[in-house]
Amino acid sequence: MHKTYLICRRITILLVAIAIPASLFGTLPQLYGAHLKQSKPFADSQLINKPPTDDAAIKASANQRKRKRKTLTWTELHKMYPGVFFYGGSRNSKKVALTFDDVPDLKYTPQVLDILSKHRVPATFFVMGTRAARYPSVVSRIRQEGHMVGNHSYNHPSFPRISKRQFQQQISRTDEILRPLIGYSPRFIRPPYGEITAEQVEWAKKNGYIIVNWDVDSEDWKGIGSNRVLRNIQRTLQPGSIILQHAGGSEDLSGTIKALPKLIEMLQDNGYEIVPLPELLNRSVDRKVR
């Protein structure tokens, strides 16, 4: 009896298996594979969020945190490195300096130079190495017309996000391009975005450089109109101000060009003297090459 029951059960199971469409069995690996594809990003994200396990990764992570901790405010850097890190000059006299970043180009830089020449006003141009190599004649014109030249890195990275060696190359490579064009090694460095670490300022100090940021931001790189450029400048203008504008790049700087003559007249009408940056900071523009 028991033996007969087992035989009947096996026959039933066999009949059920035969009755199932063979195509369904074919779909099972596909369903399983689809599940793996859905699960993989989750597994990857878990791995990404895990702390580093190898020594190199741990060291890199520690160095990254260390660099982040050393990104201090401009006020802190000025206190730590007086005479090396500036964002303004003396507040005791109504002198200001005009500075232009991201130069040169063939569209905006010549227009700025024309306006400065017409009004007989000096300025400082912070030059990118890549653009100086592309437009050397414009750099030479800046120098020939009596303006100051500063180092604005080779290709505009955020300094705190690159290695010590890369930072040094950004400065030295640009310096090598500029020296034959202007006849000196620029002493002034303007970090892209104004971002720099204490370690990098320390290196600059040891190598005879001066870091120059600003206390008046025109925000002209946003492609704004001339009236807004002027309002932005007036908002924080004071004796000793270093005024940031731009005279090169892919942004729409037509607002800068239209605002510049009005800015010069406004400053002069309010008793401000527009002076070269070295005069404002009482520091020479050229660096002694060791």
C-alpha cells in the first residue's frame, strides 16, 4: 500500500513538471540576472561608503582631511602671514587698486586696456599661463602700457584641491611663460577663486611670493549689466580696497567694459586715487629669483 502511494506521487510530480511550459524555465536565469543588475549599485555604494582599508588609501584620506583643515579664512591667513597674504591695503588714505583676472584674451583685455589708456589709470592684470602662451602679444602690451602683471595659475584649478607638487607647478610654469614677456618674475599671486591653504601660503612666503586677494568683488563674471557691476563695487568700497574685475574668458563681460569708465569717474569724483597695486601694498611687483 505504502509502496503504491509513493509510485503514484512520483507519477503526479512528473506530470506536473511536464505540464509547466518549458519557456518558464528559460526565464528563471534572466530573472535572476535582472535581480543581480538591480542589486549591484547597492553593493557598490556600500563599498564606496566603507572606510579605506589599504595603507595608501588611508594616507590619502588623512592628507585630504589635513588639507581641508588648513583652508582658513582670509582674515586668519592675513593674521598668520602679515606682509604675505593681502586682501586690502592701508585704510588710512583713500587709495584703491584695480585688478583684472583671467587674462589675456583678444576680446575683452584690449578693450580694458584702451579704457585705462584713455583715462591714464594703472591696473594689475592677473594672468593665466595657458592664455599667456596663447596670446603673448597682449601680455606684452599690458607691460608696455605700464600696468602690473601677477600670476593667476596655469589653468585655474582650486589650489586646496590639488597636491603640493601640482600647486607649485601651477605657479612655476606660469612664471616661466611670463618672465620673457614682461622682463621679471611676478611677485603677486592671486589664487583662483581666492582659495589657498596655509601650507601653500607658507611655500609662497619661502619663495618670495605675495598672495593678493580682494575686498571688493564686482561679480562681473556672472554676466551682469554695468549698473549692477557698479552697485556691487560700491557696496564694500573703502580706502585701501582691492577691486576685483575680469578682463578675459568665456563669460559675458560687456557689463565690465561699460562700467569701467563710469567706475573710474566715480572713484575720482569721490576723492579716491587709483594707484598701482605695489604702491597700495608697499611691495615690489617683481620677485627676486633665487
